Amino acid sequence: MFIIEYIVHKLLLTEQESCMTHHYPLTGLPKAHRQFRAHMWIFGAFGLIAGLILLVYVPTLEAVSRSLLLFAGFHLMGALVLGATLYFIALRRLLRRLIRPQTHGRVSDVQQFNFGWGPAWMNGLAIAALVTAFIAVAVQTLAPAWWPLSFLLIFLAANFIAGNQLMRSIRRPDHVVLPMVDVLSGDEDLVLDAGCGTGRTSIALGRVLKKGRIVALDRFDAGYIDDGGRALLESNLRLASLADRVQIETGDLTALPFPDNHFDSAVSTHVFDHLGRNKEVCLREIRRVLKPGGCFLMAVWVPGWSMFTVANVLSWLLSSRTAWKEMAVRAGLAIVDEGVFNGTWFVVLEKPALFPRPADTLYHQVDS
């Protein structure tokens, strides 16, 4: 499982970096989300193989076939994994096309926010937990001397369950919030939501920015968000009564389509940690479009137990807090504040003002 995850991780990271380093016309952005979905077939192949092994091969083993409970359990688990895999990679899209009401290409208005994460992302770790637990049972049944491996697999199953709960919590409306930090310079700020996705951060900003305006920018090609995200963003903004105060723009974080010193402040959550080698380039772009003295609130995943429950050993490939701070300083941004919020590390960065305030010296670390 770790090998497959690592291969897919490298494929997606390479593809994303390639797309980030090419600047496409706004009407001709590459359909990277379709390519991203294509990589889901790798996970699908793993699910089909695991399901067939549990359904067909394991029940034929003598130690399993002697127990009715194990025999039936492995058949049931195999069928569940096969069914879930087929649903995630093919049947769900087919069913949506058959039963979705005609909306002329737009997402119909609903009475709750829809941030677009499909069931494969919300429940995949739960399926992995069940498969791992059944493998642990099989190992203990067939080779009791290997009990340390069984214990390790049970630990991984528990870890998958914790990660699945964390992933599912992201969809909850009460998580559409931001940490209470000093980011806005005033109530009428022009704020950039860098990598807005389907609008979680823009909606959270709208709760505190009563008179200002928000520019929500994204490429709208994320494969893990249904339909790329733009239609869902528009629907969520209407539901939050923010459609008239949020300007939606399609663009690339490596070459923001805005002039220098344009925004009073900026925010980005769960985006910059997906940028690969372009992280520092994008930090420099944020600095460029911020007005002197403007702040940037960035929330990213960093190595730690929260992320370990989601990505296991791959979580240690993420940039550390120290690495992020060093990149920020090289990009010419000062570190004003930092902390942890909903399991995510955040940092407030500031573009140095022309005439710095004397009080702003606690965290500032700017290249001389």
C-alpha cells in the first residue's frame, strides 16, 4: 500500500509542478483534474486486487475454510471492497449522470454547503482500515508466530480509522472557520483567497469582513473536488449571501494576474503544501501583490500525528515548519504569528511596510 501511495504521490506532484510552470490562457487551462482522476485507477486496481484476494483466495486456505466465521467474513469483506472500489471509480459517476436533475451545467442550489469531496476521499481510509484488519486476522490465523506483524497491522488499521474521521470532519460546516489572528488591516480590505477551491476560506472570510471585498482565485482543476470546483464555489457563495462581494478569478499562483501592491491582505488554506518545488515562487508572488504592511495567513499540512493518520509515512515528505519559515524569509516576508488550528499549522506573514511599526519586532525575520 505504501509503495502504491508513493508512486501516485510522485505522479501527481510531477504533474502539478508541470502545470504550475506553464501559464495557460484563462480559457485554455489544461484539464488536469481529468488526468488526476485517471490516477485514481491505480488505487482502483489495488482495491480490485485486494478485494479478489479476500473474496476468492483467502477463503480457500485451510485454516480459514475450517472456520465458518472466518470463511463468511472474508467473503463479505472481499465483496465489500470490490463493490466500494467499483462504485468509487465508475458507478458513482454513472449514477450521478442518471439521477442528477438537469441544471444546464450549473450546480443546483441546495440548503447546505457542498465542498465537493467525493466518497472515495471521505471513506477510502475506512475501507483501508477494514482491509488491513482482515489481513491482520489472516496473518494471525495462518501464521501465529508472526503475531508482531498482526499487531502492526492492527495499529495501522486504527490509524486509518483516525485519519478517516479527520478527513470526514473537514466537510462539516462548523469547520468553515479561520484562526483568530490579526490579518486584516481594516473592515474594507481587498483580500485575496489564493487557491479558493469551493469556497471554504472565502466564506470564513466573509463572516468577519463585512464591508470589504474578496477575490477568490483558483485554477479550478483539482481532481479531488467534484467538477473542478467553480460551479460548487458559485453555489456556496450564493448560499452564504456572498456572491455580490466575492470576485471569482481563474489563474495560477505562480503568476498571479494582478498588479503589484494590489491587495490589503491574503489568505490561503491547504493549498501551498501542494505546490511542490513552486512553494517559494508562489510566496514571492503573494509578496508582490500585497501592499506594504499587508499580511498573508497561510494554513498548511506539516509532518505530525494529525497528518500521519491521513498519509502515513508519506506525511514525513511534507515541508516542515522550519522549512516553511525559511522559504518565507527568502521570499521577503516577515513571520508575525503562528500556531495550530483544527490540526493544521498556520503562519501569518507580512510584507514589510515602508515605515515599520516599532511594535512589530517579536516574530519578524526578514533578510537584511
